[in-house]
Amino acid sequence: MVDTLQATSIEQKTDHRETSDVYRGELFRRGRYRVATCRDGMQWLFQRQRFQFTAGGAAWDTLGYCVTRKALIGLHQAYKAPQHEKLQALPKRFKREVV
């Protein structure tokens, strides 16, 4: 039973849609807010969770796109969002993934 739960959790975090509650690019969340990496690996997303409906589950709206930690902190302050302790651990500038 434990293996099934672990497999389900891993499988759920593979959704490529940025609005998904189980988006694979999510870095961390606190309350109704989260920080994720955009699907193209170019910037951070600052998102707020929509109210959850039983049929479709929760979805996320992007409130801003940032390439600097300072701008990301500014968005948290502008929306009065609680700051996750991992926010300060992010690099000063987003490092784009080169493939």
C-alpha cells in the first residue's frame, strides 16, 4: 500500500500545465500562493490558487513573472502573501536552463 501511495504522489507531480495543482515546476507553496518555474525554464511564476471546486480540483492563476528574487519578494509584498522560508534561498537572478 505504501508503494502505491508513493507512486501516485510521484505520478501526480508530472503535469506540464502551469495552472495545474500538481504542476511539475512547483518549487514551494504557502497557503494559497506558490512559486514555480515556467515550463520553458526562463523565469519564476508567482501564483495564487483559485477556490477549489469538487469536480475539477484547484487551479492556479499566475499573478506575475520574475527573473529576480527581489521582484518575486515584491510580488509577495504587493499581494500580502506569506513568504516561504525557501524564498530567500533562491538565487538573486533566475538561471535559465540551457539544453
